[in-house]
Amino acid sequence: GVPDMADARGRGESRPPRATYCITAFVAVLLLVGFLLCFVAQVVAAVLTFPLLFCKSGRYRFHYIQSVIWRAVNSFFSVALNPFWCSEVWLLGDMPGPPSGGKGSVIFINHRSNADPWFSAWALTRNGWEGKYVYKGSLKKLPLFGWMCRLAGDLPAERGDKTKIVAMLDQARDVLNAGYNVVVFPEGTRSPSGIMQEFKPSFFSICAELGCPAVPAVMVGTERAWPLSGMKMACARVRVAFGDAIYASAPDGVAELSKKVEERMLDMAHELLEASDGAVPSSEADDPYLTGRPYSYWVPPASLNGLDDAEQLRVLRSGGAHQRGANLL
């Protein structure tokens, strides 16, 4: 049946993350140091490897080197050196992660927090994998961050500008055909309720069109590391899991591929949340991936008042309860 939303908010099974300014300031310092050192390293690498830019295949190699530096240095400082965040990587399946050789893979990851790129980047780095991230186009205007994304060859998604989005998708096809990976948050934005939102179809269409692998990945705990409700950060245990690659059955099998990836992501989330020596902690027992209901501490917007449970869940799945950028992907 449909989960009882009122019951989900009244159970009190878990408390909101205890975010503090102390933790936030510490992580901010780590990020600043990481950004500065990373930018210096990228500039030095760019000076040494700029001849690669004079041929197309060389440009991909140039951006690959830059991406490895960008991802490894920043995630090392923000996650690996951070005593407040515990990160684990799980490989679930026979041959999890992006296959080597041939076309690149599209790695699909759920999205609950602003900390997601750091944790996913550290998980990729620990496994020796690299990927170009699809990111919000407005971020490329930021000093340092935007410059480093451009050097890494990341793919900006310009919200509401369909011409630029089409150009970005064409660039993603070129990257995949050249054998490099792309990392996508298919929900299009963070989920404030914790419910997994409906996936945008564009990169599933590309997987079906090119015949490239779709790699499911899921993260749990990032919503506690950096809660969506504000700028403060908290202590958190984060687990990241990668599954086996999934292929479209046919060029028109986009919906089927999307469904398979979503189902595998939810299955892996269950494995992560239920893998406990004792009782599952209340903060995890309350996870929407287990219950099918929003966080018990989540306060719904006024726009959901008066809707029955089935309609509330439909709106949350569609991302209609908050600003989502319907034309993003």
C-alpha cells in the first residue's frame, strides 16, 4: 500500500542531523586548502601537458589528467582528512563499477546533499576510476571552482537553455565514445525528503543510443554530513556502493534501462542500510529508501497540505514539492 506520510512524520524514530558551526568551519578550511593546492597542481600539469591540446585525442587525455587531479586532491582533503566524516566504499555484484576498455560508462548516482560530489569523487578515486561530472552551469562562474571544473572537462548543464543543454549532451557523447566516463545525478537535483525522485531520461537515452554501460551507484548518509536545510555540517557515516554495469536491451529501451538502474540503486541502498552487526540505528531504520516515506523529521511545504498520501508521494517523486529545473536534463 501507499506509505502513511502522517505516520512517517510522527514516529520520531530519528532526529535531524546535529549540524554545528564548528564542524562547518573545520570542513571549510579543509576545502579552501584543497582548492588552492588543487588549482596550483592543475596549473602546473596544464603547463607540462598543454601540447596535448593540439589534437582531439590529446585534449581528452589533457582533461583526464586534470580531472584526476581535481577529483583526487579535493576529495582527499574534504573527505579522507576529515575526522567528522567516515566514508566507506562497497562493491556489490560480480564485476561492479565501469568496465575497462571500449566506450565509457555513465555512472548514475542518487542526490541528497551538497556533499555528494565529494563523497562520490573520493569513492571513484579509491577505486582508480575517473569521470566527467555533469554539474549546474551557474557554478562555472565561481572563482577557483569554476576554473577547475573547466580544466577537468566537466559538463555544465545550463538550466533552461535548451541549445546549450543539447551541446552539452553532444559533448557527453564524444566523451563516452572516446572511452571516458561521465557521472550523472539523474534526479536532476537534491531530494529534500529523501525519497528517490524520478530520473531524467537524457543520459539513459545516450546509453541506449551508444550501447555504453550504465553503472548504478548509491550513497547513504550524505544527507547527515551536509543537511539540505542549511549551510551547517554534521558528523556522518557515509557509504557509497557501486553495482554491475547494466545495458539497454535495445536502442528504444530507455524506460526499461532507467527502471533497472533505479531498482538496482534501491536494492544496493537496502544492502548498505541493513548491513549491521546488531540493530539498525534509528537514523538508518528511518531512511526513506527502507520505509518508502520521507524522513520523519522532514517538514513538508505548504503546497502538500490537503493532499492524500498517494498524491503526496507522487509529487515528491516528481520533484514538484520544490524548485527542480524541469528543463535541466
